[in-house]
Amino acid sequence: MTDSIALTSFSHGGGCGCKIAPGLLSEILARAPQGLVPPQLLVGTETADDAAVYQLNDEQALVATTDFFTPIVDDPYDFGRIAATNALSDIYAMGGTPILALALVGMPIAKLPPEVIGRVLEGGASICREAGIPIAGGHSIDVLEPIYGLVGLGLVHPSRVRRNSDAKAGDALVLGKPLGVGILSAALKKGVLGADGYAQMLRHTTHLNKVGSQLAQMDAVHGMTDVTGFGLAGHLLEMCRGAKLSAEVALGKLPLIEAATGFAAQGMATGASARNWSGYGNEIDWPAGAADWQRAMVSDPQTSGGLLVSCAPDAVDAVLGAFAQAGFEQAAHIGHMEAAPTAAGATRLRFTAA
């Protein structure tokens, strides 16, 4: 029964590609009233960071996040694994270590049999076991599209919190996972993604970013975020805005999923990629002659994407070594942070060909 049901047929957009576009989200949040900001709240909504952080005492701060989405793949077990990996990534991106999760489940009960829904939950539980945490509860509702994700809670030492806004001018930028997940998801939905491409997609989207906890122990690592629905360009722009800096990235140094590059060269992309690009506004300087498929890659919505690390230049080898030891063999030094221009509305992110 489970093999005959294509989960992606229920959803209008899969994985982090179903996030609200960055421009529209900014407009919505600008209208939201400001809540209480106690002194213990070390990280809130001010810089669009990956998770909230609340200081409990001198030694511990609570990292809290939630993430859920519609199916990016048809297999229910794989969907659960990808969604859980993606949700826990926000904790690692803050430098924290997960301690427990709560499941968020929305399913079209009249259309999906219990065994399919059960396989989604099994997939999520398998990733939580790998992370060494329990799923201690949750909430479920009957909805039109399948939705699954987690509330994730973790701990971090207050001095080891790594915000997306703490990058420094002159820092090197290291990306932990290759780009192209959104393009592979588009190929899957069109029925043209082969077994090898699917295996590549699954390998990257179910690889926990545990290394973030280790990287946060390095004094030379200043800022971190994870690359998800807004694409590399969108999440790096958030880092630039938060730190009041600019960045330069070399297109030729970007790690890419091999199976995705061919599809991208054929013009395949998600609708979210175009929405992302238009949402970046005039903050990006794009090199003349760069290929359209390269633009699709930097705006491609990543589901369970890699950590983006801002570190002192002399720490690049140590950061890359930590990534390599954790199995991120395509981690790469892709660019650097620099002082921002003083003119209002000036470019924040510059891409170069080499």
C-alpha cells in the first residue's frame, strides 16, 4: 500500500521550497507587534536567526526551534527522516546540542492509510535516535496536505552561542553541504530523477549537522547559520544584514550536488528559486556572463542544507577538517565577509566567477 502512494502528489510545494518567499515574509513580520524581550532572551527575532536562545543560568542556555513542511519525496519513511534532520539542524547551527523533540503532524486522514503515516513517524524517530534524543510528545491534526516536522529543544553554553549576526569583516566563509536539493526535488516531481540522483539527494538531506556543536567550541568560529529555504544567497544576506557587513562568494568554489548540475543546465528549477531571487532585491551583484543555471543554484531552496560558517581566515583548515571528520567531504571555502559600503541600499552580496 505504501509503495502505491506518492506523497508529493498531495503537496503544492515540497520541503523548504514551500516556505514563504523572503520578501513577503519580511513584509508580514514588519507588521507583527513586538512582544516581551526579557534580558535572558539571548537570541530572538531581531536578526532572522535559526533558533531562539534563552539563558537558564551561567552555564546553560535553552535553544528552541520548530520546523515542518510538506513532502519533498514520495517515500514516507524518507520524508520523515529528511524533515527531522532539517528541524534539528537549527539547533546545531546555533552551536547547541539537542536534548528532546516534539512531533508536529498534519495528515489528510481520509486519503492516507495509518501505515503510511506511521512510516513518516518512524523515519523521524530514526533520525532522533541518531541524534541521541527522544521524541517526547507532539501534536497532530487532520489537514489537506501532509505536514511533518519537529519542535527541537537543545542546550548550549551562553558563551558558545553562534549567531548568524556575529560574522566579522575579513572572516572566511565555509559551506558544509553542496547545493542542489531543490533542483533534485523538482526533477523527482517531474519523474526524471534516477536512482543515483535520489540516493545523492537522500544522503545529503539526512546527514545531521552535528558538527555545529563542535565548531561552536572554536573561538575562531564567529557566526553560523544553515542554508535552507531561502537558498545560499538568501541566508548569506541575512548574515550580512545582521552583522552589518557585505560578502563576496566565488561561483567556481561552490560545492554542488553532481546530479543537480545537469538538471540545472537544462533549465530545471523550482518556483521557489525564482521567488527567492526576486526577494533579494538590489542587494546582489551578479557577474556578467555567469550562467542562468548558476543563478538557479545560489537561489535554490535547500531542504536540510549545510552549515554556513564565518570564521577567522587562519581557522579555515581547522573548520574544513572538522567537516571532513564528520563526513562532509564536499565542504568548501567559498568566499569571505568584508566591510559594508556606507550608501543606503547598497549591494550586500557580490558573486564572482572564479
